Amino acid sequence: DGGITQSPKYLFRKEGQNVTLSCEQNLNHDAMYWYRQDPGQGLRLIYYSQIVNDFQKGDIAEGYSVSREKKESFPLTVTSAQKNPTAFYLCASNGVDRGKEEQYFGPGTRLTVT
Amino acid sequence: SQKIEQNSEALNIQEGKTATLTCNYTNYSPAYLQWYRQDPGRGPVFFLLIRENEKEKRKERLKVTFDTTLKQSLFHITASQPADSATYLCALEPGTASKLTFGTGTRLQVTL
């Protein structure tokens, strides 16, 4: 079955630690995205990548980093510089051609930092 | 400034009635607009895309309109069912780089 997987579903970390969230897709999509969702604020774009070895900052990139070494994978690192890291993180992907604009989302990772 | 507004208050309707959700935007000229459904604790699921040159689109019990003059999209679910209960998000392509900007979503609750 094609789709997007995110792991783990729940993640707990102590303040000051970096943490990496995994996102893998087998849909052969060129573009991948990371969003953060907080209650009442909808989805906010952190980083996105339209091609391997290239990525761009979204609206709230500070305190986060990404890599895109393979088409299938787009891991997100939440660094200790992120002031409010506790949130629900969603990864998505889509094709870049007309007619393939809908984004496919993973199940999300809920990160709690204490 | 650019804004997408969806009614943050939950919409409660009775089974069988038509639910209408609203998405208003300012200072965007989107090439298209999308609607997604999100259940609690899960990722959003794509529902429908409507382009700037399309005024209306239908899919089963769903009708979506897109008025680029009013800068508004309406999402209608007819003959609503309790299974339609979820949060519905609108998202638009702001004209650059094929990324999406999402609204905050409206929670729909359909009761028996």
C-alpha cells in the first residue's frame, strides 16, 4: 500500500534535547512538507522540499532543521532553540504537476517536551 | 496582511440537514483552493480541489463553490450524517511554489 509513515506516534523529550521526527513516503512524490499544528491555530508550514537535496523555509522555520537526501525521506529535527516545541507535527507530500496538487498526510507525531 | 478565515466556533446540525462551512480569504489571489477533512489525532485527508476558473464543483453529497470576487469558498454537505462529524480545513495555493496555506478549520458535529 502506498502512503506516508511517520514515527513515532508519540514522543517525549526533556527540554534542551534535540529530537528527530521521521517521515517516509512510497508515493513517488517529489514534494514533501512539514507542518506544525497547535490547538486553534491550524497547520503552519515549517519547511518544504520540492526536489532531493533542496528545501526551503516555511513560515515558522526557526528552531527546526531538515534534510532531503533521498526522495522518499524528509526527517525533521526539532532543536533546543525551538522555544515551544510541544505540538502535533504532520508530514505531507504531493506531486508537483498540475492535477497532482492534493497533499497526502501522514498520521502525525505528537511531541511533548518537558 | 494575508489571512484565511474559517469559523472557529463548532457547527452543530441535525442529521439530514445541510451543513455549510465558510472559508474567506484576504490579500491572496489563489490559483486553486482545497478542502480537507481531519479527524481528532489524525492527519488531514484531501476532499476536493477547485480552481480559480471554476465556480462550483460537486462530489456525491458535497458541493463546493469558489467566488474569487467575494474571496470566499463555501463547502456544503447535504443530507448530513453523524459520520460527517470532523474538522474541515480549507487551504489555498498563494500563487508561489505550490505550497499551501491552511485555515484554522471548522469543527462540524452532526447529531441524531
